[in-house]
Amino acid sequence: MKELFRDAAYRRVWLVGACAGMMRWLDQLAVGIYVFEVTSSPLLVAIITLCRLMPMLAGAFIGALAERVPLRRMLIANLLAMTAVYGVLATLAFSGDLQIWQVGIGATLVGLYWASEMSVRRTLLGEIAGGERLGSAMGLDWVAVNGTRLIGPLLGGAIYAGWGVGGTFLLGAVLFGTAALVALGLRAGMEARGKVGRNVLSDIVDGLRWAAARPVVMGLLAVTVVMNALAFPYASMVPVIGKEVLHADPVGVGLLTSAEGIGALLGSFVLANTVRPAWYARTFTIGCTICLTAALVFGLSASYVFSLGVLVLLGLGSSAFATMQSTVMLTAAPPEQRSRMMGVLSSTIGTGQIGYLHIGILADYLGAPWAVAISMTEGLILLALCVKFWPALWRRE
């Protein structure tokens, strides 16, 4: 970890991720509370989250495009675009003109940035670190992401209580603007790596063929679909369960999300210092199991304090999933295909929009707690089937 931080290029890309990660959790919490307060509809909360996820389906296209454009240039352009989006949303909120449909458009544009995260910023981070430091580099990156998951919701709840959703959007403009300034000093990723004139669709098809011939990669993609479609949509129900079942105020709801961040931060520190290549796939699978089981228990909990503890455990599992997800893919893919395959991975994450709609409909009919419990049970069943079909997810290699 010390060696990585001595690398100026790694530090800059890592700091960009920290700034963006802070806003990711702030946005998710504040927008969820705002939409629920205005509409009183768990389904609309899930739909707005769905808007943020829809662009992930374009991840494969973005990944293929990223092979043709210098990663540094693409990263800076994305950061500047996000600065403008949050600036406009903040202006609308403070002027009193903000509408739900505008929040939905903003969430979709923000989703475009996150659709590029793996194929642009995280791929660049992996290239700077190199093969021998890849596991530590991804673990350390998730230390930043999960550290902001700890701080972000608490800060988001406090900002929302004091300045409303407009304060959250204003902070987003500041954070992404700062990240763009940091990225301007980057001296890595300045050359495109794709083949000029090659068809983007052909690149995507070639990448899928390459993945199909590698069981661990196919298993990784399948489990990513399961987790994003059935596990992580629980997050859209945290504001609902926090307010309706656990009777928490906005700061208390923020603390619930931060509890997951505590576990994720601890898990990332451990992974960055201890996990070895032979355990990458198994650690990924164990993390998924912990995450689904803890979310199931959270959905059935009626105790605020107990829910905090369960979400810490959930964070441990999610850190193993997220860290090893990128690490396994970047380790398996050759350098010239990394952006492309990370883009394919982003597309599988985009299937989560089905899960948000699924859990939103269940919540409208059965209530948020049972919606979470049913979704997690489905996820555990499908995870077991994936491990049975792709044993490479459990074998040491």
C-alpha cells in the first residue's frame, strides 16, 4: 500500500475515485429521501434508482469506445460533465423548480458516469498498478470507496436536514469539479490502445467469445447479474425501512447506510493487505453469500441497533464482492482487452435495474421488509446454482 501511494499517477486516480465515491452515497441517500417525502411511493424511489442503473447496460459499448480514446481524456470529460449536471440540479432545487422527472433525468446522466467507471477509471488504475500489485491496488481503491460510504451517508443526512436536496447537489458539483482538477495533472493513460477503424460491435462480440471460453469469467458475470438484480436493490429500501419500520430521522437513516460503510471499509483494508491470487474467486463467492444473508436478516429486523450491526456485516460481504469482482476480471483479461471486458462487466451490473423494479413492486404490495427478504432468498438460491454450474468460482487457482 505504501508503494502504491508513492506513485503520483495512482494517487491522482485514487483521489478521483474518492471524490466521486463520496457523491455516490450522498446522492443515493438524499435523492431516496427526497423522492419518498414528495411522493410517499416506494415504487418511485426504486424507479429513480432504476434511472441511475439503466445506462450501465451500455457498459460494453463504453468499454469498447474506451479502447479508442485516451483514458485520461475520457476521465476528465466525464468528470466535467458530472460537475455541470449537479450544478444544474442544485440551481433547480434552490430556485424551487425541481421536479421528479428532472431528478430522473439527472439520475440517468449520473448513471452514464458510473457506467464508464470500470472501463475508464478502474482500468486506468489497474494499468498504473501493474499485475503484481493489482489485488492490493483494487483493495486500496475500495478502501476509498468504502470510506466515503461511511462518511457520505452521515454527511448526506446532515446536509439534507439543513439545506435539503439542493445542498447535496451543490456538494456534488464541488466534488466532481475538484476531481476534474486532480485528473488534469495526471500523466498516465494518454494514448489510445484500440485498433483504428475496427468495428465497435465486433470488439464486443470478440470479448463475449473470449469470456465464454473461460469458466471463472462466465461465473463472475453470472454472479454479478444475480447480485445486482437481487442483492443490491435492498439499498433503495433502506430509506423506506429506516423511516417506516425503524422510525429513524434523516440523520438516523444516513447512519444505517454508514453502518454498511464501516464493514466495507474494514473488509477493504483486510483484503488490500492479505488476499492472494489463489483466493480471489473464492473470496468473491464468500462475500456474495455474506451480503445476501445479511440483507435478508436486515429486511426482517425491527430493531434499529440490531439493524446497524447486520449492515456492518453486510458491508464486509459487499467489500469482498466489489474488490474481487474487478480484480478477477483484470487478472484474467489481457491488457488490450481490459477496458472492453470491464465494460462487459458494467453491462451485467446494469441488469440491476430489473431488480429495483422487482423490489419496488414487491414493496408496494407486501411492504419494504418482505420485499427485501424475498429478493435476498431468490439471490441465495441462484448463487448456489451458479457455484454448482461454474465450480471455478470456488476452486483455489
